Amino acid sequence: MFKNSELFTLPAGPPELCFDKNEFTKKTFSVDDFLQEHRNAGSLEEIRDDLGVYLKVLRSAMIELINEDYADFVNLSANLIGLDQSIEGIQIPLRHLQQEIEGVRSILGDNMNELSECLRQKQQLRNMKKSLKSLGRVNESLEKLSEMLEVNDDSSIRPEMLERAAQEFVQMQFNINCCEKYLNEDIKERIDGLREKIFRQSRDYFLSVLEDRNRQGLEQSLRIYYTLEGCSVAEDIFRKEIVASSMDRVISESSLQNSVQGLTGIYNRIFEFVSIQMKDLLQLTQGRNVAQIKGYDFFLNSFWVEVERRLETHMASIFAPGNPDAFYVKYRATLQFLAQLESILATPEAIDQFRNHAQYKSFQIRWNLPVYFQIRFQEIGGAVEGSCSRQISSGLLSKSGDIQMVPFVTALSCISQCWSDAIYLPQLFHRFWKLSLQILARLCTWTDEVLAVKKWNAAEANIKRIDFLVFLLTDCIKLLGKMPGLLQMATGKIPQELKEHSGDLKKCLDDTKEALKSRIESVENAVLSELTAESEQYIRQITDIPRLYRKTNRDIPSKACSYVSQLLAPSLAFKKRYMHEINERMNNYLQRLYSRLTEQFYSQVSEVLTSVQKTEESLRRLKNLREKSSNANVTSTERSGMSDDDKIRLQLQVDVIYWVAEIEKLGLKRNQIDKLPELIRLVEESTKIRMEE
């Protein structure tokens, strides 16, 4: 009859209301929020009046709704007549049924409790019966064990009887667990005595088969201990009685001092013990063979724990890193010894278990590799720093070898030492790789220090700055060429577990190569600056050319001035002297050098031609005065038909022609030299004479 509230629509109110009718149907409707939101729409009196108006609208709508559904309302009220009496008639039988159900539930609960108590008593009787039966079997086992162990006396042990006694003892232990609370003190003492006796006989038999090297008896003895759940007891007996006594004669400072082979000899004797005296034990207890006796680990629990403990306490001197050479030999011998021990182990799982053993890790930690590396770092780094700290002079040049600078020779030698078989350890790969990069970085820093020297005393250094820079340049280039070899050297030494990171080595070295390339460029610029400084002083002589021809009555120029040859001399001498060292880069250096000089050449020639032109214009103003003079006053220059200014221009062109010709003799083209085409055009335009290509 009533509509769903979600589908119900409120009647519309007058449009002048200060609120929206739909706000009343919101689930989050709140009177306080409603007033807060509409307080600005009108005063409280206006809101009250609007609410009253809308209330009348709602009442009218409700009356209309009732009128529409009046028949339904009447039918509903008629149907509800007599409903209370019907409900009361149903309640009485329901109460009777409830009482009957509660009575049945109470009876069932009492029966369940009685049944549970009976079952508990029955289980208790069963357990007691079982315990009494086990107690009887314990007494029977005690009698059997007493008879069996009496057959085996201390002088003659029958292994078959001992094995049967072990099985009986285990069976007795099972029965004891079932009736332990019923055992009296006499039985407990008797059990303890038999336990002590069977383990004593097992120990005696175990030691006897070990001494006789009876493999079959050893296998039987191990089975007896396994049956008795005494694997750890057998391991402890072997460690104390066999391993300890044997290592007493092997592992000691006196044995180390008297050993011809040193620590290697000690390790050989230890390895001989484990490979010979423990051969049968390891074969019977290790591997995946069907006949393997499980539960034992004589290698770790008997051999290794005892040997490692004695190495740490009885030969502590082997761990001292003070003498790096001796430390290296001992550590390498130790690594070889550990590798030999791993070769004995039958499975990869056993090897992993060996490496993860607490005493294995403790043994590795005792070898103070960081201190060893620090000593090597001081030796190697000190040698590099010493060579780089020497005064810059001819003494830094090596007498022989491909590399000429002592710091470079020392650095390469030290890097080779880092990876030599007498110094390098795989466990320190990352440290030696970092040291190699540091050595290369120190060379770059030393190169910067050399370039930073501005005041060069050739007398004290006993070598010219440019010669020193050329040696530095060639060594940097050669060192750059040796980078792949250094990478190959390091890659060949990388441990197996770091093979996947070998690509990172190349990235590290690429950064170093870039740093070295930037130093090569800096040294090249310094060399070119030195050559430029030696040559550019002669360019200033171009400004002297006007003085050579003005009012001197010189002949028409036909050959270049001497300054051009002087200008070329340093570069030609440089090429002749160092062509072998920097053959591939020589043309590039000359091209850059002549570009610098040509730019200055152009500047000086342009300045001279400008000055000549200004002078010529000044003289032209005086031309009329000269024409009025007598023929006797005419200069020889005028008779020759070429003025002094023309001779100056021609001389400059001759000089440029010679300059270009000498450059081309060196295999360089005109367009390779900056400003050279402009220089040629400049002198051609001044003389109107075109130079041949």
C-alpha cells in the first residue's frame, strides 16, 4: 500500500520558499546544517513562515493520499479483528512443547555424562593394562640384556650380540616410555647400569674397528650407534680419541717451525689424515649411495671442529698480517687446503653446509684481509705518490721502455702488482680494482699539476717545457691505448661469483678513459701554446716591412723575408724531432698551430696594409707638389714605375706565398688552415696579383 521511500516524491510547494523541498529526503539531513545553510536566505521568522506554509502543503497531500487509498485502509483494519485471540490460542501448546523438549535434553545430558565417565574409566584401565604389559616387557628386556652383555666382556666383544643388544635396548626404551611412572628405583638403577655398559662396549668396539681399519666392522658399529640414537656420541668419541690425538702431533707452533714446507706441510699432513684415516668413515656416511648410514657428519662434527679450534689456539701466528708476503703465502695455502677439503665432500649440499658452518666462518674472519690490503695499499700507493711528488725535471724521464715518464712507469708497474700472483687475492678483488682506478686518477691529477706550473726554469729542470709536455702527451696517449689490456687483466682475475658484474668494470674504466682524454686535450693545448709562443714573436716583424722600403730605394721584392722562415722554424723542428712519437696526430697539431699563427699573421698584415693605405692617401695629397718639381728631383722609385707602398704590398704577398707553399709542403691544404684563404685574398686584393693554387 505504501510506496518505497526511494520512489516517494514530495509534493511541490510555492516557488517563493527559501529552501528546496528535496533536502528533507536526504539521508544526511540535519536540522543544524539546514539552518546554517539557509540563514542567509532569510531571517529565522521567514524560514519559520515558509516551513509552516510547506507543512500545510504536506498535510493536504497526506489527506489526498488517504482519500485515494481509503478502501485499503478499511480492509486492513477489518482483517486485524480477532488476531490477538488467535495468537493466544497458539501460545499454550507451544509452551507445553518447550517444557517437554527441555526435559528430554536434561535426560540426554545425564546419560552423556555417565557414558563419558564410563569411557574415561575404561581408557584408564586400558592404559594401566598397557603400562603393566610394558613393565613386564621391560623386565624381560632387562633379563635378555643382562645375558647378552655378559656374553661380551671387555676383552672379547661379539658384534652380532652387541647389535642384538642395541636393538633390544631400543625396544626396552620404547616400553619404558609407556610405563615410566611404574618403575621403582631398583629398576631405574639397573637400566642405567645396562645403558652405561652397552655404550661402553659400543665405544670399545668402535675404537677397535677404527684401529684395525675393519670396514665391515666399522659399518656394523655405526649401525649400532644409529640404532641406539647415539650418532653424536660416536662423533664425539672419534673427535676426542682419534682426531685430537692425531692433531696433537701436527698442529702446533713447533711443528710449524720445523716443517720444511711451512704451513703447506702442516696442511698436507692434515689432509692426509682426513683422506686416509677417515676414508671409510666418509664413504659410509656421505654421498647418495644406497648403503649410506644416515645421521652422521664426522667431517664437520668430529674433524673440522677439532682442527679449526686447534689452528686458532695452537697456531695463532699464521693469522698475523704484519708481513704481507708471508701472510699471502699462508692465506693462499689455506685457500688451497680448504679447496682440498671440499673435494672430499661428496655433494654440493655438503660443501654448502661446510661453508656455512659457524667455525668455517670464524676461521675465515681470523684472516685479517683488510689489514693485509691496507699494508699493500701503503706499499703500492706510496710508490705511486712518491713518483708523483718528485720535482719536475729531466729526472722524471725513464731511461728505457715504451713509457718515458717515471710516474707513468711506476703507475703501470703498481697496477700490474695489484693483479700479480704474489699480491692479489680473489676475496679483495673490489679493493684492488678500486686501487687500480685510484692510481689512474692520481696520474690525471699529476698531469693537472704539471700543466698548472706557469714558471718553468729550464736550467733547473734541465729540460725545455715543450719537450717535457711532449713526453707527457705521448705517455698519456700510450696509457690510453693500454686501457683495454688493464681491463682484460682485471677481468681475468674476477671471482666466479662476480662474473655477472664484469660489465660494470668496463663502465668504471670508461669514466677513467674520459678523464684521461680530457687531460690529453689539455696537454695538447699546452704544447700548441708553447709552439705558438715560440713562433708568434717573429710575426711582429711584419710591422717592420714598411721601414725596409720607404725611402730606401730597395729593389722590387722577389723573395720572402727571413721572419717567415723563423716563424716556420719551431714547428718544423717540432715535426722533425717528434714525428716518430706522435706520427698519427702530427698533422692535426700542425693544422691547429698554423691556424693560430695564420690568424695572427692575418691580423698583422691587415694592420700593415691599412697603415700603408693611409700613408698612401697622405702622399697622394702631395702629388701635385711633386709634379711641379724638376725632373732632377724625381725619385728612382718613380722612374721604376713602382712606389714604396706597392713594394710593401708585394713583399707581404711574397711572404704569404712562401708561407702557403711551406704549409702545403707539409701535406696540409689551404682550406684546412683557419684564416689562410682570407689572408690570401687580402694580399691579392692589395696587389691585384692572383696567387696560383
